[in-house]
Amino acid sequence: MIMYGYIRVSSVDQNEARQVATMKALGIDKANVYIDKISGRNTDRPAYQSLKERIQEGDTVVFDSITRLSRNYHDIKDEYEQYLKRGVRLQFVKEPMLNTPDHAVDDIVQIALADVILSLLAAFAQKERDDIKLRQAEGIAIAKAKGKYRGRKTQLVEGGEEAVRMTAIINAYKEGVSIADIRKTYKVGTGTIYRLLDREGLRK
């Protein structure tokens, strides 16, 4: 039985040090800690998928919070259920009430209560992300109304080879390639990359 840790931050600019320290304090070997620097809008994350391929029955996966698992209500519910079926124990540092039991639970009331708690926290996780996106949209609308919004147009232009380049950058980011590596590979500035990702709705 192996204990794994999963860490997620929403972008390459965010620091995962606090979560790393948490995993270290729990005694999780560095080689068993998986890190993604990408939005939690779904579970299509390279490190997370690698972790799921490696874990086996009897193992434990530790998350700092349920929001690190995902910020999508249905994904959280589905992933949680899949871990249970595989016999993998889950541990949430900030929401210990969601930790899966060491043994099968037959009490239907206890099972129902656990499902209610999971549903509520999953809903809050998604709503927080939705609220952030809404505030961003409102901020842009206000800036436009005041004539202070510059449109944040990327230096990459539509059509031809540039369109192919934009698609390649977007796909690379989705695949977990770091901003630094994208910048070097495609000879484009960090600000331009972020504006492109913002335009595509890929940054939280």
C-alpha cells in the first residue's frame, strides 16, 4: 500500500510550495507526489492522469482540498466514486469529513450523509470557479464602458501559419507544457501566451 499526493495550482505563475510542504509533513515520498499547473475545470491533466494509471487497490491519494481534485461538480462526484470502486482510499487535508473509510460502510444513513456532504462541497467548488469567471467578465465590461479596456489583443493574428501556431500553443498548454517551454519553442512572449489562453478561456 502506497500513499500518493496530488497537487494542483491553476497556472504556472502560482506557487505550489505550501501544498508540497503539506505532503512532506504527511510523510509522502517526493517521488509519489504528482503536480499539475493547470486549471481544475476538468480532469484532463497530465500528472493527474499519470497518477490514476499508477495507483492500485489499497493505495491512498492525498489532496490538500477537494478543489485540487477538480472544480467541476460532476467530475468530483464521478472521480470520487471511481476511487471507491477501485479500492483506493482518499484523504482531504482541509475536508477530513470526506476521507474515505478504511472499511466498507453498510449503514445506509451514513452513506447518504457522506453523499450529501460530498455533493455540497463539490457544488461550492464549482460555484467558486464560476464566480471568479463572472467577476473577470464584469471587470472587463466595466473597463470597456469607461474606455479603459484595450482589448488585450494577442500579437498572434488569425489565419495561415499564425493560426496553426496559435492552435499548437493552445494544445501544448492543454497537454501540460510549461509557459516557459512554450515561450522558448514558439518564440512568443509570456504576456502574449496568457492573452491567448485568456481569450480561449483556459485560465481560471
